[in-house]
Amino acid sequence: MSKSADHSDGEGWPSEREVEARRVVHEYSMWAMAAGMLPLAAVDLALVGAAQLRMLARLSAL
């Protein structure tokens, strides 16, 4: 497996960028899960969508 395919730093550990990306995804998935529990469909749709857009913005900045 090539180094570019395993996303490691060459020693089998994930890169700092990948660790940070996973942290961001986890953080925003928790926010989206909480927003999805709201009983108002329009509100939860807006909040989940906003969380996903913010997550994409943070990931693209890495």
C-alpha cells in the first residue's frame, strides 16, 4: 500500500491533519444529531444543514 493511500505519516500513525479532520467531523456530527432530535422538521432541517455547511468549511480550511 502506498503512503498516499494509507494516510499515515510513514510510521503507521494518522497525520495531524487527519486527526484534526476526524475531530471536526465528530464535533459536528454531535451537533447535527442533537439538532435532528428537535420535533420541528423545518427547524431541524435548517440546523442540520447549517452544521453540515460549517463542518465542510472547517474541513476545507485544513
